[in-house]
Amino acid sequence: MREPKYKIYQNVPFPDLTHISRILCLFFLVMGVMFPKKALAATDTAQMSRLYQQYMKEPSKELYQQGNRFLQEGKLDEAMVCFTIVGNRYTPQLSKEEKRICAYALNNAGGIAQIRFSFSSAFGYYQKAMQVADEPIYQSFNNIAGIYLFFNDYGSAKRYLNEAFDVSLKQKDWGSLTNSLQNIMYLNWCLDSIAESRGCIDRYFQQKDIPHDSLYLGAEVIAKGMQALMKGRNVEAIDYFKHYIDNDSKKLAESNQDANSAHLYIAYTYMRMRDYINALNYLAMAERKARQEGITDLLLQVYQYEGKCYRLMSDSLQERQAKYQLMSLKDSINTAEEFGKIKNIEFFHEVEKYEKQVVKLNEEKNARSIVAIICGIGLVAVVCFLIFAVRQNRKLWESNKDLYRKNDELVKQADVEKDLRTNYTKRAKAYEEEIESLKQSLLPSTVAQHATPNALSDDLRASLLDKIYQQMDDVDFICQQDLTVERLAQAVGSNEKYVSQTINESMNKNFNTLLNEYRIREICKRLADFQHYGNMTNETIAEGVGFKSRSHFIRTFKKVTGLTPSQYQKIAKSEGNNMK
């Protein structure tokens, strides 16, 4: 999921707001470090006030244990109160044990925030937890990696998982070390880079002090399966993964999610063996379990592999169905994210009042006064910046509308050129047939007399250019995933070298630039077509046209049109209403 964006910026499309947002982020980051904010929705303000007054005098260790009991019972709001009170008691003068309790409390508070989709608050809690502990705690590294995984930032996730592995190994926390290894193997499997897990696997099994409990045995089975995959021994790998989820070996699984991952590993291995029927059977098992247990990440992975499997089976109908389920699930996650954001805003308002009471009772009047002064200065600065931005907003809005109209004209002009090329191609084909007929009636000597050395190659280049245009005008063709110049060459019946040379010399651009322009042109049409695409997110539209990365799509769209996708869609809607 993406980090929530504050709605105040949606109506002020002015560049200086970027600087404003940076100032705001820095300001609230400082506030968050000094006094971490709670991130969950309170349901009863009177109850929250009572809980603060009841628990603020409890010793930290007992209060932390009480928070864990609430967490196990599913009482997230009560648990959040306990953990934040303990976390706010941190001072550099505390003992090592007390600091560690504060760190675990902040980490648990971050976990609750993450459950409610408040990822920025969760990240702040995890970072604070790592700061207050004398020794790093594995859970915070692992949880931060989970946030990056949710945002598909695999590079950062891998870095934090490796740090979690190193911390657990250094502290000889064997349970945490085993969990880290399982997560690293799963991440590298998702990235189709299983071999990168070899280093951690070797380091893990070199440790002689690790107890050979059920966690160790489970990790050993999965690791052996991964090692078999590295060596291409697919049947052996399947036997290990089946052993992991076998009814007689349930004790090997650390969690239901680990067992479900094993189903995905088996399906992936069957796909490598081109046994798509068994692959689909295990994907169906993983889908049922993921739905029953509410594991959204695994469900997304299931739909991705189902689509790939049906594509390899050339079953386009089932492939589209799998893609539709994947996109629908992504959209539902985005909807849940928006709902969670609203609940967070409500909770911030209620918790702010009672946090001030905690500050008073903890005799932190001086710190609260400093915070109030900084808040006042920050608010005044923000108001000044917003006034300036609003004054400039109208001018920029008109400029963006002019830019939109120019892009709209280019899209329409491209459609006209497409029709002209189609008609020209038909006429050119007729002329070629007529010329060929005339050539057949001439003597060979006459044909040789009038031939020139470069005429044939020029004709072939012109013909190849026409075929390239015809193929790129095909919307279904340009919307394919992983489209390359080699596939274009196959489609036009030529080779990659000639196609690249023709595009570079005739259009003064390379294939990737040409493909991006065609795709962005199609996206512009869909963004303005509210009747058919109005209920779809920009990310879903871009993915349907062939873009894999959201950041790459936004960057390319901005480069081609001069506008962001949201700006383009907003102006398109405004222009459509004006026409009505």
C-alpha cells in the first residue's frame, strides 16, 4: 500500500507545496521523536481518559505486560494506551532493562499502527524503538522490512531483513534468527533470485548452538527445498515442501503464513516443470487458506502466479480473470487504506488531548511549552506559505489546462495520422501490386537496366517502417507486459537490428521512447474516458497498458505530457464538465 497523501494538497497544484510538505514532514518528525503520536481510532473518549488515568501510575513492566494481554485479546485501543504510556517514559537515565521495556512497548505500538494501515506512524515507532534500546532489537528491523515489502520497495526490505538476521545472530536470539531466515528466503523467492539466500542459509546452519526445535527443523526443510531448486532438482524440492505442510509435520511450520508459502513454493516448482495442472491445484489451496486466514500479501502472490500460469497455458480467458481478481484486490486494499486513514485522523484528535494530561502528570511542563512555541511558529510559517501558494494557484492552474489541451490535441492528431497511415497503406499495397504486375510484363534486361543499387534497400526500409507503424497502432500489442524490440521485430517479420535502425533513423528516437509515447497516449485517452475507466485507479490503468512500476509510470507520464496523471485526469474532468 501507498503512504496516505493529505487531501489539502489535491486542490493546490503549485510547485512550492513540495517545499511546504517537506517542512511539514520535518516539523512533525521532530515532534514525533520527542513525543510519539498514537495511530489508532479510539471509540469512546471517556473510556480513553479513564484508561490514561488508571494506567499512568502503573509500573512500566506491569503496564507493558498488561498491554500484551490486551493485544492477545484483540483489544487494540487498550493495548495502544499501555504501550504509548510506557514508551513516553523513556529517558537516557533509565536502566538497561527499563530502556529495553520502552523499546519493546514502542515496537508493539508500531505493530498496532501497522495493523490499522498507519504506516508512517508505525515507521516512526519502530525507528524510535531502535533509538531508545541500548542494543538493537530484531523485531523493529523485521517490521520495517514488512512495511517496505508492502510498498514493493524490495531493496530496502532486503537491507532491513539482512540487518535483522545479523542482529539476531550477534545476540544469539535463535528464534528471531530462524524467522529472519524464513523471511529472507521468501523475499528472494518473490524476486526470483533464490540463489541470493545461499549466504544466509550457510551462516545459519554453521551455528552449532541453535536448538534443534520445531522452528529449526522447519527452516531446515525449507532451506533444503530452496537448495534443491538452485540445483534444478525440482522433484526433490517438491518433496521437501510437501513434507513441510504434511499433516504429520504440522509442528514444523512456525505460522499459517509459512505453511501457505510452502504451497506457493510447490506451485512455482510445478510451473518450472511445466506441470501447470498441479501448479494450479496448489495455487487453489493457497488461495483458500489465504482467504480463510486473511493473508492479503499471499493472496496477491497467488493471483500473480495464476495469471502467469494461464498465460503459459495460452488460456487467455482465465488469464484475464486472474488479472481482474488481482486488480480488484489491489483496489479493495486501497479502499481499506483510505478508511484506515480517516479513522487515524479521528484518533489523532482524541489522543492529542489526553496526551497533554499525561505530559502534565509526568511533570514535563517545560518540554510542553517548547513544543507549543514550535507548533505556533510552525503553523504561522505554514499559513504564510499556504497564502502565497493559493495566490499563485490560479495562474498555475490555467497553465496546466493549456498544457492539457496541447496534449489532447496531440492525442487527436495521432489518431488522425493513424487513420491516414491505414488508408495510405491500403493504397500503397494496391500500387505495389500494380507495379509488380508491370514488372512481370517487362523483359529481364529492361528491369536490370532501370534498377539502381540503393532502390531495393530504400523500399524495404519504407515497407518496414509502415509495418512498424501498423504494429504500434495496435493497442493490444503495445499493452503487452515485457514488450521488447525483439518481439516487435518478430511481429513485423524482420530482425531486431533492422527494426532498431529503422526507428532510430526514421523517427530520431529509440524503441523504448517510442513505446512509452504510444502507451502514454493510450493512458491519456483512458484517463479522460470516465464512462469506461472512471472507477479505476491510475495505477490500475497504467498496469493494464503495460507499466509495471508505479514510479516509472508517473515519471514517464510527467516527461511526455508535462503533467502528473492525477493533474491530467482532474483537468480532463473539469474540461468535460465545462463542455456540458
